[in-house]
Amino acid sequence: MGDVLAGIHSTWEFDSDSVLIRFERGIRTPKLFHVLGERRIPYEALSHVELTPGGKRGTVVLRAEPREGADPLLEAAAGQLKDGCDPYRLVLPAERETLADYYATELRAVLNGDAGKPAEHHLVAAPMPPQSFKAFDGKASFDGKTVFFRWFWTGASSTKWKAGDQSFPVGDLEGVEWRSPEIAGGHLRLLPREGRAPDAGEPDRDPASVVFGIGYGLVHESLPFAASVLEAVRAAAPESSPVPVSAPASAAPGHNARSAHPGRSDPADIAERIRHLGELHEAGLLTDDEFSQKKADLLAEL
């Protein structure tokens, strides 16, 4: 098509085989869009296109629906994104309805016969690693090959603290479970492959999970992380070779990283944990005495 359609918060640039969605970085633009920056969506990744009245008076919405399994971001979100954070939703002034209808018709014309079928593999790229974010009970990081959970002493349950910091090679995983921080029970859980069942229990006691909270695991931080991990897991999935049922104790996800890695008392690590304590204190989750005592305990580890 070779044209551009500018809307509120994003602009769609139409090419011969894909649409490039560029997100604005304005104050009112959702932070998720800031993080995404831009996304190229192949037409083969779309199932259908619709034009509807907008939620606000005087607007219309052009929305392209991705095929099931085509986009790791939407697959990880599992329908939990609010309309305002939907990257496939272009909001336009009502006076552009005729133009939007034209592009909707043009998009429908380029959809192929597989549009109604689930995608066999991801067709849209996920946010690139490295990725990291702070959950309530620990820091999650991903380097493209391995997911790491480093527990915060101030937030992690005794079960997680005793289990030690965790590492999960993507080849040992079969998926990711993301529950939005905007609902009760928000968390990120890694799903091991068959034969490597996670510890039983709620996410706050599962070493394969990090839990969210007020100010922790925000959508624009944790969802791109989940999508990035999910894409790597799909790419690493073996087609015919069996997945090892166990790994050497020194490399198993559940090993006690505190004894294997004596660097727990690294000054940078202590400083980060003290900053985390301060955040809990400011949020009213720790009393003055509790904050002072825990801070002293951490400083004693140096």
C-alpha cells in the first residue's frame, strides 16, 4: 500500500507485506507503547480487521486481530491487556472514518487463506533480551538463554529464600504464565517441561515464580519480559529429541545459589537490597524499627 495512517498514540505505515506500527512517546501514551517503540506486523500474522466506534466520543478504532499464536506479546498477555494498551488498536478522530474504512478494506484484501488458522510459529518479533524487572519478592532477569530469579530478603517467602536464587535455561521450559499486576494475584510463573514439575503451592511459595505488588512487576516491565522469554522457549523447543528429565545438581534450577555463589555479600547486591527496603518503608510496609533492624542486618553482611 505504501501509505501512512496517523492516529492517537501510534502511526501505521503500510508496506507491501506488512504494517509498521510506530508508537508515540507522549506523556499520555501508555508506558507499554514507550517500551515497544515500534513493531512490524506481517500481514500473514493477522486474522481479521475491523473498524468500530471509539470509546470516546468523536473517535473511531481500526483494529487488526492477530492470529492465535502469531504474536508472543499477545500470547503472554492472554487477553488481560486493557483496550488502551492494545498495540493492535489505532484510535482515530471520527473525521478520518472514511479513510480508516479504506485501509480496513485494503488490509482485509491482503489476508491469506490461513488467516483463520492458528499460527504454527511466532510471526511477530518479541521485545529483545536482555530484559529485567523488579517483582515484590525478587529481581527477574533474562539474557536470552537463561531466566534468573534473585530473591529479595525483604520480600521473598521463607520457602524461596531457603531454595536460593534460581536459574532456568529456556530449553528446560515449555511456557510462561503471566498474570497482570493490575489484578489480584499478579505474578510471572515459568512452566518447566514435562518431567520437571514446579514445586506445588501458590506463586509466593513457588521458586519458579515471582509475585507482583504495588509498584512491582508493572505491565510495561513484566509483559515484554514474559514475551521475550516465551519467544526464546518456542525457538528452543526440541522437535524430536527428548528433553532431559534431570540435570546435575550444580546446574539444577532448584539448587541453592547462595552456597554455589559466595558473592551474595557483594556491596552492589547489599545496596540494591537496602534500596528495596527503603521502598517498602516508604510504602508503609515496614515500620521505622523494622527498617532500621533489617538495614543493620544487611550492612553486617559486608
